[in-house]
Amino acid sequence: MTINELVNELKLTVFAGQQGLNKTISSAYCSDLLSDVMGNAQENNIWITLQTHKNAVAVAVLKDLSGQILVNNHQPNADAIEAANEEGIPLLGTEKSAFEICGLLYPLLWNK
């Protein structure tokens, strides 16, 4: 599944990183602790979080993640938007909780 397909399927908002919308998603990782994501997320994961700052974008770049979904109506700050656009990391948003997004993602990514 691509980021663009995910955006359409879950009606996500695209805040930044539009040039990365064709990236492929292999799985998902849900955490708000940056060190946890650095230690455990895998390449091409979509990251579910409420972290809205540019350091989160840096972690996504470091781990070669497909993008980030910001939950609970969180919106990225200006520095995060700038970094995501520079790095091609899609920053997506939803009003749904992390629990809801994980539940919606599971059948999309695992029941192929």
C-alpha cells in the first residue's frame, strides 16, 4: 500500500511531504517515545504518534520511515512542516486516536 492510497482510504489530512506520497508502507509502528521508535521501528513503516516537532521528522528520516500519522487532531509545528517538506516525509493527520488508527491500519496492511 502507498501513502497516497492510505490517505484516500482513511481520509487523512496531508500537512507536508507531498512529494513522498508514493512511498510504500510495509507495516506500522505506534509510539510517542522517540528513542523507542529509533530502536524498534523498521524501514518503510508508517509511524503513528502525537509528536508534532521537527525532531520526530528527523527520527523518521533516520529510520527511513514512509511517513507519520499525527493522531487526536495534533498538528505539526512550522519547523516540522519545513523539515518534512525538505526530506520528503509525509506528515498526515487525523482526529482519530492512535488506538482507532491502529485498528483501521491492521486489516489494510496485514490481510493482503
